[in-house]
Amino acid sequence: QVQLVESGGGLVQAGGSLRLSCAASGRTFSSYSMGWFRQAPGKEREFVSFISRSGGSTYYADSVKGRFTISRDNAKNTVYLQMNSLKPEDTAVYYCAADGKITIGVRVTYPDVYDYWGQGTQVTVSS
């Protein structure tokens, strides 16, 4: 069982930055690949970024590539999402998720692959 708690969301102007954190409970954090997803009002949950168990492999949605950076600190049981050059279309509730399986390829972008989810943190980007 893993419990995930996101933090770091807020209101920011376009062009600004935020860093989201996702703290995980338990002593097996390094056994989980982690993903960030987001959901805007009236839209489906969409993939944002993925990081492997060791942090050696990362993957990004095209919409955030070059602006967002995912990282993890397994000693602190935490995964981060650094978001720069934010745009109004980045406005959404951001969720972190943990996958205890070995998932590869495009499947890391599928929400139903992930076993555990946080409650989400709101990010609002004003124009």
C-alpha cells in the first residue's frame, strides 16, 4: 500500500514557474515508477510525465516537453515536477501516481496502469 500526497500547486502568471512535490508513504518507494497526470475541467485525465524507479528514465507529453522536468529523491520518498514557462492551458488539477509493475513504452502514459493515486493539487495559470 502506498499513499501519495501532492503539494506545491497554486496560482501563477503565464511564464512563471511552480514545483510540485508528491510525498509517498512506506519504505518501498523505489519499487514504484511514478507518473504525473493532469485533469482540466470537462476534460479527461491526461499524461504529463513519467520517471522510472531509479530515475534513470523519463518521458514527457509533447505539450510539456522542454518546459517541465520530473525528478525523484528515493531517500526522501518524493517525486517532483518542476514546471517552467507555464501557460494558461496548463491549468488543471495535477495528480501523481505510482506503478508497482514493470511497464514500458507508451503504456506508461495510460492512467489505468497506475496502482495508486494522490488527491491532486490545483495549478492555475493566469494570462
